Amino acid sequence: MGERFYLYNDLIDTKTRFVSFMGEESRFDLAITMTDRFYGKKLVLNLQSNRFAIIGHDDLEEEGYLEQAFQLTEEEAAELRGFLTEVI
């Protein structure tokens, strides 16, 4: 086997918040990771669907972003957007 070529191989400190909440439409189990890696954005993982996205304020304002990233209905995305607006 040849030598492995790394584009990067960094070990960084992160802070992760685990939160679960029940909305009118759906339950959300999230892990929100904060790091300086993503230019101020946060890595949001939906632990139920195994989907994730790197999200900042600009992404929350983009129409259809959460629906596409997490495969949510408009109503579910509105609930998630409401929560993420508070923590991002």
C-alpha cells in the first residue's frame, strides 16, 4: 500500500451541545458542534435521520435550505428554524 496523502489532519477542540425537543410537527434530537473550523457556522447533526449540515445565520434565511439538508417538510423546517435561530 502506498503512502497516504492527507489534505489535512488536524486535531481541534470543539464544544458540542446535545438537545432534544418536541415541536408541533416532529421531535428533534440534535448535536450542535461549535468550532472555529467553519468560519463561525455550526455543524448541526440530526441524530434521528443521520443527516447533517453546516449552518450559519445566512443559511437559516435561505429558502428551502433546511428542508433539503434534513429532508423535512415546510412545517418541520419552520420548527427547526425557530430553534436554530435562537442558538446559532
